[in-house]
Amino acid sequence: MAAPEVRRLSLWQDRIQTEVEISGCGRPLVYLHGPWGLASDRAFVAGLADDHTVYAPKFPGTTHGNPDAVHALDNWFDLIVYHGELFDRLELSAPAVVGHSFGGLLAAEFAASAPKSVGRLVLIDPVGLWRDDAPVKNWMILSDKVRRPSLFADADGEAARRFFDVPSDPAERIDTLAQFIWAQACSGKFVWPIADRGFSRHAHRIASPTLIVWGTADGIIAPTYAQEFARRIADARVELIEQAGHLPHLERPETVTKVVRAFLGG
Amino acid sequence: MKVCMFHLMPYRDLPADFERRYNSAYIDPMWFDVADSDKVGQYYNATLDEMLYAAKAGLHGLCTNQHHQNVYGFMANPSIMGAVLARQTNGQNVAIIQLGSTLPSTTPPTRIAEEYAMLDCVSGGRLVAGFPTGLPADATISNGVIPVEQRERFREALALVIKAWSARDVFAWNGRHYQLGMVNLWPRPIQQPHPPIWIPGSGISSTAEYVVGQDHCFCHLSYYGAKNAEQVSDRYWELVARKGRDDNPYRFSFLQLIGVGETDAEAEDLYAEHAEYFFHKLLYTPTYYQAIPGCLEYEALVQSLRHNPRASINLRELKAKDLFDRGFVVVGSPKTVREQLLDGIKRLRMGHLLALLHFGSMPTALCKNNIDLFAREVLPYLADLWDDRYEDRWWPERLKAKRPAAALAAAS
């Protein structure tokens, strides 16, 4: 796959520098990554770029050299206004938006706040709702023993190994770990300690046709939440992915890419 | 040199198999499985007794602290303990050191400004105002503070508290985390513009930089002994020099577990089980409850990944002898303890030694014995250090005059 173009933007009165990785050609698609940063999602993004121009922005604070950007946004309102500015700067008009986990909630909130700004919407194991009988695990404070099987259907599989792999070079190792931890810190700012900030009150505003993708073995947020999202969004349908956990796009990339592309009309 | 009694108020009777049942002293232990409210009532009272005993024995200050949802120390509101200590020590030359209430988890933080002002008034101007940022688990898990906001909330809250203590007019605070339209605190502290401010820090975060910048006292509350703190103190004093501050040892406080016996052998025998209890049961908290993403700022995070000397130590594998040999606990005859403490005090340049004379499962009788021996046989050899060359600028003014401060309040 061709390396993406990396565009560096200065936004938010120059308080946020962010990289946007741009690849492919075709209709525009924005990919919003989850709590662990963009790095592990690149292969999946490349798959979407076969028939779309994919814009994959890094969440504020996760661009190299600008960790403090996370302090420039205080709350969800800031976050939504910021993404409005980002979409404008990229000259996007009603692109498809695909988001995973935290990025799924971000995509959904953006679509609810500006219904005409999103063409089609894909939510992959999104967080954002809460049921007392099925509490969502706080992924930022899990032991290794609990975390791996919560994230992956096959805790010892190739996808899990790649996700947690760190380079052998000491400097690269520290950089990889720091990015992995800091990405959680940055997104965690907006969902700590419980990823329910009122999306259920906004969901009815989503006007985009919506696909909800869920790994049947998701140990962070149970698959039962797929229906919780679906019943709140007017034009939504669910695709369950077997043998996949919270990161189905990493564990079953071909299947997820196929259902997403079919939904987007690629 | 000031030497102060520090107390954690731990649970003293955990079951023998606690380590097998729980992988953490924090968050996970279930109250109704391992604890008893009547016993805890006794612990709170015993803790106050032990601290008051230390004050009478001649220690210079009494330190309380705030922790939540754990077995290792649960003065959930240190002002409650401080209130008893302030009242009961009136007339004595002893500082009430709140080390202290955690600003980021208290909204609005003016609540702490009020409580501390009350304590300063009740004690007759003997308060040392300590402001910890709070352990990650305390602040973010028990109190729901957003990890990446913990430090900026702390800084804003402290600025608000200091202003509220001394402002001559009603003012509005339009902050990022706190908004109060009309601030006019009642009461105000006796010590103006503010009591001495001490701030605990781990040494790898940006806290030390902030503390030196503000000219407050930095407290390194390590449980691993002076022997293992040289790197932190060296870095601290380099920072002090770089920022153009003087080398006054009183701008550095350090905590040390101490057990004194008549002989080395007796001391090791007396304190072994309590040291193991402390490190195996009370202090054991896994990384995922400590290294919570966002609690360290990015630069400090990178630094901690580069070098974290304690990351490879499994506390539960260390026996009492290891804990003593490594200097985590200074244990021995008065002579041994004196020598080891003096080495550490001079090497680290500490002005305030915070002596943890109660640790682990220690019963009150043993704690008081420890206090007696320490106060009689060790403290006199430490107390005159530094005073020929340095003034303690981080100590209540009325206690420097060597007269019972509260007598003023009581007499009027």
C-alpha cells in the first residue's frame, strides 16, 4: 500500500497542531481512531482507501511534538466545534464518517450536532451509552490479564500480538509506549470515568444512514449495546462480527472492510 | 532540623491470607470481607493518641494525610483528624501539618481554604498547609478527577486558595475549572498572607519544578528510604540551583519509616512483622492502579518509561531483612538509627524529617515505645542540624519564637 500523505494543520487559534493522514481516491471518508491512537489502525484505513479518499486525523494531543494540545479543549462542546473546524479546513462536505470505540462516539456526537455534515455513518464498537446491568469496562485501568481478553476474541492471536507489540530498539520502544499511553490519556479526558456524557439525549438528531459494527466477543462494551445504539438512531442497522472483540477491524479486517464498503456503496 | 510524626492510619488486622485474596491494597479489597467498623473506630482513636503522644514526647509537628478506598491509610478527610490534634495540642510548641487535603478532588477548593483557616485559628497559627495533588487512584478512581486534568486543576485551585486567604476585597474567580462569583472567605488564617505551604511530589512529575518556582517546600513522600532517594534529591537540588533559589535544606522534606529498639537485634525482631505487613499488604498496589494514563504529563511519562528503578521490584517477595538492608526501613538501636538518619539527612539535605513511627500492624504499645526511644535517644542528635546557618522559612512564625503559640489565643 502507498504511504499516506501526511498533512499537518494548525487549528484552534494555533493551539492545536494535528496531522491528518490522507490516502486513496474517491469520495471523502473521515476515519476517527479509538483510544489507542491511529498507529494500529493504519492497515484497516488502507483497506478503506481502495475506493475513498480517506482522511485520518490524529486526535488532539496525539500528534508527535504537540502532546499539550489536549489541554486546549475543555469539554465535548469544544471537541465538536474543533472537529467542525477540522472538517472545514479539509474542505469536506458531508463525508462518510467511520469511527471506532471512542472515535465512534465522537463520530456519532458530531453527526448528532451537525446532521447535514455527515453523509453516511459507521460506528465500530462505539462507547457512549451505559446500562447498569452491563457496565462498560474502563479500559484505562485494566490489568494485562484482563485487558487482552477484553479487547480480543483471541487474546493470543496475531492481531493481539501486533497490537501490543513494541519495537526492540529502546528509543523506539519508549516512543511507542508513550504514544500508546498518551493517546488513552487524551481521549480519556472526554470519557473519564464513565463513557456516558449524554449521547442518548442527542442520538435522535442523527440523520445519516448508519451502520453499527460490533465484535461478538467485545469484552469492553458488550455486543448488547449494538441494539442500544440502533434503536436510538433513526436509520441504523447492525452487523455483528464473529470471532472478534472490541477491535473487530483488527481481528477480522477483511470482514469488517467488506461490510463497511458495502454499506458505503463502494 | 525539624522532625515530625507522620501517620497513615492503616488497617492493622488484615487477614493473614490478604495477599492471596487481593492483588491490590487499593480499590479491590471489600470492606465487609476484611474490615470491621468497631475496630476502625479504635484505630482512629489510637492514631490520635499516638500522634498526641509524639507531640508530648517532643516531636516538632504532626502530619496527617488523605487517602481513599484502600487498606493502607484512610484518613478520608485529614481536617477531621487535624481538628482534634489542633485542639488537643493547644499550648504546645508543635505544628499541625496537614499533608494534606487534595485540591483537585475537592469542589470548590475554597472548602479546603476554609477548613485550613479553621485549623489555623483553632491551633493559634500553628498550621502547615500541605497540598498534595493526590495519588492517581485516590484522585481519579475514588474521586473521579479526569487524569489529564489533575495537575492543572491542582494549580488553579491552589492559586484560588491563596488568593482567598488574603484578599482584602470580595473577588470573582473566573477560572478554567472553577468559577465563583463572589469569594469572601470566613474565617481567614492567622498566618498571613498564608500559612507555610508544603507540597508532596514523587520526583518525576513536573510538580518539583512548580514547587521550586513558587518557593514552597517540596516533600518527597517515598517509602523506600533515604538510601534510595539520592537520585530524586540530586535532581531536586539541581533544579533549585537552576531556578536561582538558595540551598536552604528546609525547602526539602522527606519521609522515612523508623523503628528503634534497645539493640539492633531487638529492633529487627520487634519491627520485622510490621515492616512485612506494611510492604506486603498495605503498600502493594499494581501498576494499572498507579500508572493511569494522563496522571503523568507527557514529558514525565517518557522519563518514567526510560527510568523507573522500582518497576522491577516485587515488594511481596522481600523479607523484613531485605527491607531493612535496602534501607526502606531504618531499624536498629538508637546509635544505628542516629547514624543512618544523619547520613541520609545530610546526603539528601533534608530540613524536615517526617518520621513514620507507626507502620503496618504495629500496636499502640509498640508505637509509643518507638516514639519514646526515638524522642529520647535519637531526636536530640538531629534537632540542631542546619539551624546555625539556615532559617526554616516554611514553619509557622509563632513556633519559631519557642513559645506556645496557642497560649496567645487561649489567653485572649
